[in-house]
Amino acid sequence: MDYISERERKIREKGAYFAEFFGSFFINFALHSLDRIKDAAYIPYVIGTTFCLAVFASHKLSGAHLNAAVTLAHWLKNRDQEYKRYIYYVVAQVLGGLFAGFMMPFLKFDLILPDHTHDATVSEALSTQIFFTFFLCLVHLYINDPLQPRFDPVMISMVIGAVYLLISMTLGPATGGIVNPSIGLSIGLSRMIFTDESSKLLPLWIIAPFVGALGSGWFYGKFLQREDSKKFKWLRSPECN
């Protein structure tokens, strides 16, 4: 049974892609501006607030993935045959981040490049990224599950913002607080294009969140997802959340 017309569905899909593009642009723009904050103790709060606002603005349109790892976890849980939609989500996220990176030189802002520091070894940084991405994706999957209680958009944005705040405070010294392949790729490409600088570990910062997302999507589908939700495929579309 079709609950919305094909024309309306296409309009919603385009709105969802724009929401992912704009949300990623907003997040990357804020991240590139962090070097202007003199007291590093405030940085996690800025990151948490940024994600809170981005999620609030985009949740009704796209489900507020804003993260390629989250998009992968949703696809694994839903096993949706329309995989192209999820690819378009990731493309929109990366393009939004690149657009923000392209604006930085014109605004005389430095391009940041997240990297691990002496506070943690590479293995420690990667393991914590995998764990926290696993946790972040579980929160997203639960919130967007059609058979779970409907949450107010303000509450959703506050919860996800708080998760990113926790991640930034915990992972910041070790990884730059990045558990988002879309942002990592956008920042890395922008930095290489405009400064000829890159991190040898950047591919790991992109791969590690995907590993966490794979585990989260499998875990939720295996142990937490209700069997009834498989009967409501139309509700699982990101743009219907």
C-alpha cells in the first residue's frame, strides 16, 4: 500500500539530501572555526551544541544522519534494497563538508586536521573510536526505529548533541573527537587541496567509525530490533522519520 504519492516521495528525498548537505556544511564550518576558541575546555561544548542544532534542523527531513557511519548502520539494520538512497546521503554529507572547507580560505580561517596526539597510541585511539561510534549508532537506530516511542525533535537533538559532547570530551585529546567518516574525509580533502598537508592516519580515522557502525547495525538488528518492524518497510525510509 502506497501511503504517499510518488511525486511527494521524490520531493521528500530531495529535501532529505539537502538536509544532509546543509547539516554537514554547518558542522564542518563550526569545526573549522574551533581554532578561534582560546580555551580548549569549551571546544566539546561547541561541538555538542553544533550537532544539537544540526540534528534539530534536519531530523524531520532526513533522520539527521549527518554521519556516513550512521548511514551505514541504518542500511545494515534495514537491509533496504534501495541502497542508492544511502549512497546519496553519504555523497551529500561529504559535499557539504567540502563546501565548508572551500569557504575557509576566503574567510581567512585555518583548516583543521584531526589527528592523534601523544596522549594515546594509535591502537588506543582506533579502539575508542570504534566503541564510541558503536554507541552513537545505537542511539540513532533506536531513535529512528518506527516502532519505538516517538520522540520530540528537541529531545532528539539534545540527546544526540549530548552524545557528541561526551565523545568530544573523551576522544578530543586522542583523535580530534572525530567519529564521522564524512567529516574526516571532507576535512582531509580540504586540507590537502588548500595546504598540501595531510595525515597519514586519516584513512584510519575514516575506516574506524565504519567498523563501529558495522558492529552497531548487526547488534541492533540481531538483539534489539522488534520483528514487527520488518513489516513496516515504508516507515523505515530516512525521509519518513
